[in-house]
Amino acid sequence: MKRLAKKLSAMAAVLALSAFLLTGCTPKNEKTLFEYAGQKVTFQEAHIYARIMQHQAEEQYGSYLGSDMWDLQVGTDSNGDAITMEQSIKDSVIEQLKQIKVLNAHADDYDAKLSKTEKNEIKENVKTLVDTDSGKKIMEETEADEEAIRKLYEESTLANKVMQAIVDKAKVSVSDEEAKTVKVYKLVFTTKKTDSKTGKEKDMTKKEKQDQMKKAESALSSLKEGESASAVASKYGVSNDSGEESFTKGKSELGDKFEEAAAKLKTNDISPILTLDDGYVIIKMINPNDTESLEESKTNLLQEKQQEAYEKVYKKWTKDADKEWDDEDSVDQDLWDEVEFTYKATTAKTTEAGNSDSSSATTEAKTTESK
């Protein structure tokens, strides 16, 4: 009886351990890294995307940025803290995956789907990728198979199709009048300066503004006497905002008052001195209707309108999700911190003939063990 009791006790312990192993511990690759607008993204999905972007960046920039490329500062966050190139890429991965998942979730709204041809092309592209050295490293680092990478490619392609469907449905267009381009040379005498203590911009003193006005008046006289705008700009030390500018209606860097003054000028006309918020400005009209820039302007304006049409729909879908989203708290940072980029640039040794082989680069990618 005692032996039977011991056997039953041992069996119960085995069953309990098996149940824990099967249900109590989710493999790291299957863990949810974040959820957005009802769509979950696993650690492996984000990891694959991150490694693809890592290797693309290293192939493009590694040869001249060197081994420290991922530690280079590329910006600052809202708190003024440095953003490294690695952090920038990882942040971009999160943002792109948020869009990809939301757009895929709304594919049926636009009857968007991948054709058999598109799926075959993606399959071939993935095969090409995984046969490269970078592709092999990506698979090794992420523990992904071809199917996992293919799924990510398919979702990205479908997201682009949904985005295009949104734009097509909006039927945006740009007329020649909207795209009419004005080309001027502007001389800007700033009335702002940087505070040496705080680093913030502030107004010049009354005396400094008077000095700037005197410069502007002298510059205006020189222009009227026939000196070129660029020569006058060099002579009087105008601000970096000076120079040629081409703009369409409502798009000038200096605002409506500047555009209104420019609209009164014909070719080679010179404006009086304008007093704007940040300085004194003189305009020399180069071309009030630059037809050579018309097509480029139409293309740029069309892209802007298409982006606005897309964002209007997308923001409607994600309005509630954005209220709940926090860049730090909404992502499993402990899990995401396990993805690190390390790049090691090496240069081949000089040959006996005295010629140096071309530079080569190797990548070391490190993913720590799950805690």
C-alpha cells in the first residue's frame, strides 16, 4: 500500500511539472512585446524587423561610421536626453510595426489582399535574403525560419496596399494654379539671438535691432544701385535664412506677410524692407511664375495631400489607442532591451605587394538570454 502511495505521489509530481512546462512559461520569441489598437506584436516579429534594419544600415553606413556607429547620437528626446542610432532604429521598428498591424487589420475595409503573383514574389525575395550572409545572421540571431520572415514581408506589403487604397479612395489632385511657384532671393537681417547662458533664442536689444535696420537700409541701397543679391548678402553679413527660395502659395518659410509682399513684385523688382517677427527682410524677385518648377511642385503638393488623406483615416482608427499608448510603459522594455546592436569594422591587412585590400565589415549581434 505504501509503495502504491509513493508511485502515485511521484506520478502526480511529474504531471504537475509537465503542466508547468507546457502552460506556465511562454517561449521568449512568442511573448508579446506590445499591443496597439487591439493588435499584438511578438518579440520575434520585432526582433526580425530590427535585425533587417540593422544590417541594412550597416551595409549603407558602416564603412565610414565605423565600429561606434550604433552609439552615435542622432538626436535628443523630449527630456533633452541623447538618442543613439541604435535607439532610433528600435523606435522606428515599433512605430512601423504599429502601422503595419493596424493597416492589416483594416485590409478587408478596402478589399485589399495579396495576389498569387505578389505572394510568389515575396517568397522568392525571402529566399534571396536568407541565402545571403546577412540573411543567415538574421535567422540565427532571431531564431526565425523562412516562414516567419515571409509573414513579416507579406504583412508589410499588404499594409502598403491598404495605404495606397486609402489614398486612391480620397482622389486628391493638384491644379496648376495651386502648384504655381514663386522664386525669390531674400535677405534676412535677424532680430533674434541665442542666450549664452540658457541656449534659448531671445529678442535683440533695441540698439541691436537699430543696427540691423541700418544694415538692411544700406543693403537696400546697394541692391537699387545694381549690385547682385548674393554680393549684397555677403557684404552685409545677413543671417543663414537668406538666399534663394522657391515656394507655392502658403508654403513660404517666412509666412503670409512675406508672400503678400512677394506677390506685388515683378521680375527683378525689389521690395521695401519688411518687418517680420524674427527680422527685417528684403525680397528681390527672380521669377513670379517659375514654370520650370511646376511639375516638381505638383508632385510635392500631391504627395503632401496624399499623406494628409492617409493620416486622416489612420488617426481615426487609432484615436483611442493613442490615448492609452506610452512609448515607455506600452512596450516590454526588459524584453526589448535584450536586442542590442554591435558592429565591428575591420580592415584587411596590407598585401606583400604593398596594396591594401578593400575594407570589409563584420557584424556581431547580441541577444541576451531571457531573464
